[in-house]
Amino acid sequence: MKKLRTAVLAVFQLALLALAGSAVAEYTMPYYLVVDLNRQVVVAFDTATDQPVRYMICSSGKASTPTVTGTFKLPGTKAQSWCVFPGCYVRYPTRIKGGYYFHSILYSSRNPSSLNQESWHKLGVRASHGCVRLAPIDAQWINYHCKKGTKVRIVKNSGIVGLGQKHDEIMNLYKNKLGHSGVQPTLSPTPTPAPPTLNPGDTNVRVKSLKSKLKSRGYFAGSTSSALFDEEAVAAWKQYEKDAGLKADGIATPSEQAKLTEDEEHFGTNVPLKKGSTGLVVKKVEARLKALGFFSGTPNTTYDAATAKAVTAFQKAGGLALSTTLSTDQQKLLFSVSAPTPTPKPPLSLGSKGNDVKALQARLRSLGFYGGKPNGTFNAATKNAVEAYQKAAGLAVTGQADSALQLRVASDDSLTGTARTLKPGATGIVVKAFKTRLNRLGYIGASAVSTSYNASTAKAVKKFQQANGLKPTGYASPETQLKLIEMAGK
């Protein structure tokens, strides 16, 4: 077992480096997959323990249509008990990359009795057109358990010890004992076990993941190599609990751990940042520097030369000691209302024109306060949008956007309006806020909450409208948004 673990760790570490370059990205998915093309076996590993939890016999691409090799992240696929492919039907397809999928053996209709016997008998040898064929029960397992972001390593030889024996054991079980009828899926998802509650002083491999997430968000400055939930980690966790409105008791329950994984709102300022630093907090810092006018790139999770240049400019504008490192105190200043700006922006009012007006309109549109297209002219609709924002923020309603208001609008994600009708293709923070409310009422799942208004969103909106006596258009009109706010809250 020790040899197996060492070999798999080496393979997967190389995969991580290939995906993340010199920085090791946070990986929070419960499983990762290794596909051994020589042995025709897919192995699922538990991320927390690096131990195999499932072996699956497969049929990869034949010599003329080989399966793609490399390391990939699953892009996410909805569960489908049946799906039509060219010339056949398959069960529970999960996209790997492009036209390459994990999926079941082949059928001629949506009925298990229409099995393509050749595809069944060729399980365990290279026979596909490039996809990775599996027994139906295994295709379903991957589709249900390996969600968007799950890492997949496809290699000719994985180096996993004993894989040849496992291949033979599974073949004997499937072909000689269970048969085709014995490998049919259950057609009901198997829930992923919840992580354990972590108490101060606990030693558990999941503490490493918790520390990594806290570090990525700027709460934890210590080492993530220890599995001990020590005083420093507990203090960081308590700070997160306080910021997120949770009971600050230092106990990480399963639901709180899940909240941390999905949280893109709360960040700490406990970790000094410098060149080479990585994490979600870096992206948050860059976004704030951009809102202030110091950073011109696209915010990302790596603190590089462009970040350092923006930090130095910020320090210079604030009369701070110049350094490429952003200290914890400077981070507090950066996110405060007293943060310095390069030069004050000119006030905007009716009749103003230019890029500042266009940027203001675009941001107000993303927040849902402005329903028109950004055109660079501060017109009556823009004035109405500014007034609506000021009212929502509890500010004096002037209809004018001074430098402070422009800065606040650019950096504040907490307020959204209802002036803009949302329909398929719409994007922005207001869409995410709208979908969050749909999730609260059970019309969509938590994983569907995003900044994009797509066909599934429209379908959920129709159901909401029908249930509440509104015209079922699938478009979120101001009336629909207000009704949703009334029922689900802000």
C-alpha cells in the first residue's frame, strides 16, 4: 500500500504542477481520477487521504482514435440517465475535454435491453472512438461524485501497483458474476459524505484543507502542512466565523466548512502579501486596487509584477513606506473608506460625458440599477439610477456622482437594484443576487448560482412566475424581481 500511495502521489503532484505552474492551487474537490490506458482501469482517489476508493474497468480509444492524454479539470456536466450520441445512446456522460467523455457502454435506444453486446464484451480493451467507456454503474458514480473542477489524469502507465490484478478481478466480477443486469445504475444519487466537525485540538487530514482555504482568503498566515487544528488556525477560523455572521466558537461544522468553500465575499487581512503569493485574497486585493485606479489588469489569484507595481503606487499615494509587500495594516487601509486614490475623479451630473460616465453606467447596470446601454452620456436614466443606488445605500439622494460615490459604486458588491429586466444572456452581480434568492426558495440548486442568466435560469423563473400569479415569460422583469425579494428577502 505504501508503494501504491507513493506512486500515485508522485503522479498527481506532477499533474498539479502542470495545472498550476509554480503556484499550488487550492483543490477542494473530494476526489481525483487517474485513467491508466495500459491497464484500462479508472481509479478514483479520496483527496483527503490519497487512498483509492473505487476501481472501474474501462474501454478507451482504439489506436486509430486514441483517448486524449494529460491532466484536465472536469468542466461540469448535468446528470443524464440517458443521452443520445452519434449513432447510439449512452448513460451518464461526463465531459473530460472537448468531445472526450466518460460514459457508459453503448445502447441502441433508451432501454437497457438494447445493449450493444460488442461494447459490453470489449470492456477492458481499447475499443472506443476516444471516449472512456465504463459499466453503467461506474459511469453514474463519476457523474454523481466528480463535479466541476475534479482533476483527471489520463496516462499510458500510471505506475499504480497492483492495477493489473485489479483489472482481472473487476473483469471476473462484472462478466462472470454480475453480468450486464448487475452493473445497472441505481438512478438515485449517492450523497457525498459530509466532512467531520473539526474541534479545537483535533488532528484530521481535513484540517489541512481548512487551513489552505483560510490562507487563500487571507485569514491564516501559518503552515498548512500540519493536520492539527491548533491555536493559530482556530483563531483564524473564529475571525472567519465572525465576519461571515456565524457563531464564533472555533468549531468548524460541516455546513460551515461548505460555506467557506463557496464563500467569495469574506476575506481577512492577516496575511502579508508579496510577489509569489497566491489565493483568492490576492484577486480581491487586485480588484480593489483596480477600483481605486491603481491596477489596470484583470484581477487573478497570483501576486506578480503588475500587482507589485499597483501596490507601490497605492503606497505612494497614501504616503506609506514604499515596498512591493502589502502589509496587513496596508490591507486594512486598502479596504477602508479612507483608501487613497491616484487623483480624485471629477463629479458627474446631468450632461456629463466621457469614459467615467460610461464606466459608471456599466457598473450600475451590472448591479441592476441602470437598465440602458452604457453610452457615456449622463442622461435622465443615469440620474435615476444614481438616485436609486444612493437611496439603497442610505446616502443623500442628489442624483450626482462625486468621486467618493464613483469609487463606492465601483467596489461595492453588496447592493443590487431591480431596474433592469434580466433574460438569457444577461450577466452581472445582479444576476447572481437574483439566482441566490431563487436558490433560497428552492427553484435552483446552490451549484447553479452564478452571474449568468441561462436557459435553466429562465425555466426556474417561469416556475416562480406561475406559482406567484405572474406572466410566465422566463424573463425577470422588475415586477418579478421585486416579488422574489418580497418572498426571499434581500
